[in-house]
Amino acid sequence: MLKTADSSVRLIDRTFAALADPHRRQVIELLREKPRRAGELAEAVGLSPPAMSRHLKTLRESRLVEETPAEFDTRVRIYRLRPQPMAHLKAWLEETERLWSDQLSALKSYLEQGK
């Protein structure tokens, strides 16, 4: 169980680190609409191709996106979102919210008893 928890924490850390950059968050928003070529993403975000390449590498390493060769030209890469990292992040946020809700409920009960 500990190894699973450790790997889950590493995945969430990697996701947060990747999403910390506003350009990468823009890329995620664009990819929510549809898969896109790297050049399309660079143009839409306003970055040079080398800068976009670095951001896409970070997003691939965090497993937020995947790349596949385009059917029309294997030199062109198409990027699309992967749902798993966001699902892990959502589960972690729900668990954290539940923890805080429980703690705040306990505090409220304690304070109400003291009146």
C-alpha cells in the first residue's frame, strides 16, 4: 500500500509542477477542445517552436499529454490530453476536501459545546 501511495503522490506532484506554468495551462485548455499539432499550439499560445517544444516535453513527462505521429505525415506530431493524471489529481483534491470538511466540522462542534 505504501508504494502505491508514494507513486500516487509522485504523480500528483508531477502534475502540479507541470500545471504551475501559465503557458502549459494554456496548452491544456487548448487540448481540451481537440488534439492539435505542436505548431498550432505554439502559434495559439504565442511561443516560439523551441519554447513550445520544451513545454510539451514537460507535459509529456508529467503524462498529461501524449504525442502521436500524424497520419498524413509521420514528421508531424499530434498532441492530445491523457485523462489519468487529472483523475488522480481530482481524487486527491476530493480526499483533501473531505479531510478539511471533517476537521472543520469537528472544530465547529467543539466550539458549539463550549458556549
